[in-house]
Amino acid sequence: MSTLGGGCPGSLARVIEREETTSVTAAANTPSELRQWPVQLHLVPPTAPYFANSDILISADCVAFALGSFHRELLRGKALAIACPKLDETGGYVEKLATIFRENAVKSVTVAIMEVPCCRGLDVMVKQALGLSGKDIPLETVIIGIDGERRN
């Protein structure tokens, strides 16, 4: 087993074997479901109009690359904020998320994370922020394997 990646089990170098696909046109013609800019949690304004009366997807950065159907399955119809709990400076994330939840009529929150241990921090931050916001907002957590398959 390789130890490249600094010791975190989620950082181990791995090869994911896949069969070659021949149907590229279907993916190439799939429109984006992104409805706003910016998307990085550090950059989104907490009172941006796209958060008002919305379903929000808070996704770990890697999810969109691992899950081939990210736009269709997770992003469609949602406002988006992306973050990496391992590499980002996350000090203000809980308060920023709490402000987003508090200041907007948020209908639901979906957290999408990878199965690796370091990614769980994003789910924890969102749960803390919901508690801090004082709002009772439905929450769903989606876990994606490093092979791109849903784990729940």
C-alpha cells in the first residue's frame, strides 16, 4: 500500500479500474445545472439572492469529480456552496453557514461528502451551523465512494 499523501487514509494514492466507455456524446450534450456564481463557500455572500427560498447543496470539492451524475443527481434545482474541510481555511465556515441558514428561507440542505474520514468534517460543520442558526431545516447527507458510487 502506498503512503503517498501525508498519512490520511483519504489521501492514499489509488487507481480505480474502469471499463472504457464509448458513449461520449451523451455526457458532452448534458447541460450544466449550475444556477449561480460564485460557488466556493469562502466567496459566496451569505445573503446572495440565490439562497433565498432555496434548497441548498453543500458539497465537498471532490464529489463533483467522483460522481459522474453530480449535476443531474445532486445539483439540479439547488443553490451550491463547495468546500474542502481538509484543505480550506475553515475557521469561519460554521458561522457563515449559520448566517446563510438564518438569513434566508432555506427549504432544505443536502451535504455531499466523500467516504474518506477527512471529509466528515464538512457534515459536522453543517450540523453545527444548523444548530447555531436556530432553524429547523431538513438535512440530508449523501456519501460518495472514491469509486464514484453512492454509499447511502
